[in-house]
Amino acid sequence: MPLHEQLTREVKAGPSGPSIGAFFDLDQTLFAGFSATAFTRDQFSSGRLSPRDLRDSLRATLSFALGRTGFSTFVSATSAVYRGMQESVLEEAGQLTFEKHLATQIYPESRALVEAHQAMGHTVAIITSATRYQAAPVARELGIEHLLYTQLGVEDGVLTGEVVRPTCYGEGKAAAARSLESKYGLDLEQSYFYSDSDEDLPLFEIVGRPRPLNPNRKLAQIAKERQWPVRRFTSRGTPTVGDVIRTGLIYGSLAPAVAFGAAAGLLNRSKREAFNVMGSVWGDLAASAAGIDLRVEGQEHLWSHRPAVFIFNHQSGLELVLLLKLLRRDFTGIAKQELRRNPIFGPLFNAAGVVFIDRTNTTKAIQALEPAVEALRQGRSLIIAPEGTRSTTALPGPFKKGAFRLAMEAKVPIVPVVFRNVLDALPKGALIVRPAMIEAVILPAVDTSAWTLDTLDEQIERIRDRYLAILSGAES
């Protein structure tokens, strides 16, 4: 059973079509945490907010939390500090805050719910009391077309420091949903609303399918009294004991994998066979311990052309385990110089012939790649992330040329491996692995024999476009 099938079963079994609305709150619903906290912290650290501005914002927040002021007054007080700022500055700041803090906190379960509603052709919308600068990056990431939010005053691209009333809070959220009902002919009696807060009760009460997610205490009590189904997600935020144990088992399984590899190497008198067995055994054990359900499309392309340069989109440290499980044998990799000092993986990578490069020194990095070319010529494949660093969102960053020039020089093909949903299991910066269903799409080998340096950029862009198409859902 797919990881989120039970969660999305109700949506898939229900009515379809654009007359059904699926409305989502933002904070604690689509992701763990609060966007305003991350946004304000970044603005202060960047110098756009002074200590006095921060103090005034915190004072307004406390006054609202204690019920001394209303939401509109609260937003007016906190947005006044942006008076005279170009709106484009806040748009850029919102995107950076999302990439740094919020992209990795999106609940995989919420993503699955959004995708289920989209697959049913529902009218999906984020309805939030947050501003567009906080919410728009999330809507783009999840492919949500409709976004209703609290608007700040803007004149000629400059923030006025005022708030546009009514705000999208409490009754304002219900009004926003009714505006969608009027514009798109929605059937609210058949529509869904997902939120964590009792403050959204006005919107809960006008839809036929209220669905509290991670509800606060008051909303949980209301849901119990009204028999609304409640769901709580643990895939983000504080990890469970089970998550910690599973992560420990990933590293713990390395010891038996090394033992199996050493035994195989001694019996066959082959160092390469030792690392082949060790890698494949650890890949299998670690993926199983982590609760990873790996679905592979195009598996035949893993073996059709070897040696080859296998490239992959890099989102977390989990790809190593996945590649070990997929490729099984006769390959090595390229890693950043810092990993050489890792007390566990440094010695193992070094013994396995991994090429370490200094990313801060381009000349040395190019010189260090000679052993990689030689490994390809000797029949060993190579794995490398052409982005050069981990991305925080599902879409890959720009591809560097190193992997492609290696393939050209060694006269071997490129085999693109596209990972989907790795962020669900281990986002960038996270330490604890969560169970997830991960897809690996293996594309056919790309012949590099006719490539030239003059056309290299075009060839790289063509391959990256395939990644973008698959990861954005435009190509299945």
C-alpha cells in the first residue's frame, strides 16, 4: 500500500471536478512551524529590521496573543516597519525564507493531500491570514493556483505600511472562500477545509467536509464534539522515538555490511568485490531500516550501458543509500573534500576509490578528477550530482559541467537518475530520517560520443529540462 493511500482514500473516493473546493490553511497545516517567525527572524538578521523594529513587532505579537488587540491591529503594527520598502524586496525575502527554513518543513502528508485533490480536478486554494510574501513560495512549490491572503498596502510598488481590510482572518477566511464559491461556482457543501486552528471556525462551519489537521487544543475539543475527523502528522517537527531508532539502525547496519563485504573480498581475493558486496548489502539494509519504499521506473537503464556516468538530483544525504541499492556494483563516486575527515565514511570512501575534490579551488578540483576518468576507462561507473550541492526544494539547481566533461573525456554515456520525494524522508539539514515512498526514474543512457565543447551547454540544458519536466509532473 502506498505510504499515504489511507490518508487520501476519502478524496479519491469522493466527487471530482472543479466545483469541489479544497482549502488549506498555511502554518501548522501545510508545513510545521510558523512562517511569520521565520520571516521576521530573517528580516532582522539581514538588517532590514532594527532592534527597535523587532521589539515593536514582538510587543504587537504579545498583545494579540493575549487578546488585547485584534488581528487587523496586530498586522498594522507589524507591517508598519516596512513603510517605504520596495515590494520586490519582500517578495525576494519571502522566497529566501522559504528556501532556507520552510521548504524542508512541508508535511509529506499535506503534499499528498494537495496532490490527491489536484488529481481529482478540485479547485485547490491556500486561504491564510499570512501575507503573500510568506505564502506565495509555498503555493508555487505545491502547484496551488489560488492564493487568498492578508494584503498589505502597496502604491507604485512601494509598501505603505498599512494593511488592506478586511484581513483574511476568522470571518475574513470564510468570506474569501465565498468569493471563490461565487467566482468558480463551487459547491461548499461538498468542499474541504484543512486547518490547525480554532480561529478558522467560521470557514470550518461553511464547508461540508471540515478536516482539522494537527489541531490546537480548542479545535481538537470542537472536533470531538462535532465528530469531525482529526489527523495529526509527525513527519515534521519533533521526531518520534521510532524515527530516532530507524535512523540509528541505518548507521548500525553499516557494521554487518562491512563484515559481509570483507568476507566476500577475502574469499574472492578481490577488493572490488568486497566493496560491491558491502555497498549493495548496506543499501538494502539501510533503506529497509529507514522505512523507505523505493519505486523504480526504467530499471533496465541501470544496466544497459556500463561503465557510465550516473547523474542524480541532490537533495539530501539519503541518495547515497538509494544509489547503493540501485547500482549494486562496480562504481565509485565524487565527494566534497570535507567528507575525507569524516571518521566513519572518510576511510571507507577513500578505500573505495572515491575522488575527493576541493569545491573552493576550481583548478585543483579539475586536476583531482583524473582518477575518476581513469576509473571509467577501467570499467567502473561513476556517480555524481551535477548541481554540486544539495537543493532545498524539489526542483534542481543549475547543472555544472564537470560530470558531462568527464563522460566526454572517458567516452562513456550519461545515465540520468531522477529522484522524487527524497525530501519527504530527509530534507537538507535534517538528521532524522522519516519513512517515505521515494520514486527513482532512470532515463535512457545519453550518448556523448558526438558532443563537443561548443554544444555542451545545450546538451546539459536538454538533460536538465528532462529533470524539470519529471519533477514538475509535466512528464511521467
